[in-house]
Amino acid sequence: MQEKPYFCPNCRSNRVKFSVISSISQPFLKDAVTGVLTEVGEQEPLTDTEPTIQCLVCSFSANELRFIKQAEREPRAGQPLPPSYQ
């Protein structure tokens, strides 16, 4: 995760309450007739190229870059803007 500000592009009110969503893979076998689990394998974390972030105010989830770009488009009031010339 990057150490940059986030801003929810959906509710446009949250800048502080977020969670990271991670995925796991766990193989298993089921009985075709009864549906009973017959074998359960080890859990393995799935690695994502970019973390998925969820807003804890409106439950919107997207990749991290979407939250970062929204924060860059709408910086907090009183926050100095980076110069647009270079």
C-alpha cells in the first residue's frame, strides 16, 4: 500500500476509514450426492498486483489507485497544492 491520501470516489465524504480486502484460495472436495465436504486443503493467500480498498462509510471497493487519484483531484481545504508548472 502506498502512503498517500485516499478519498472515496463514491460517497465523496470519507478520507480516513478504509479497509484492505485480501483474497485466499482453499481447495476442497464435496460429495456429489450429499454435498458434504470430504476433503479440505490448506489456505493460500492470493497475491494481487494492487490492493483492493473498501470505504468503510459506503462499502464501495476498488483498486487503491482509484482512491489515490480521487484524493489528488480533490485535495483537502487548506492543503497546499503542488505547483502545476515544471
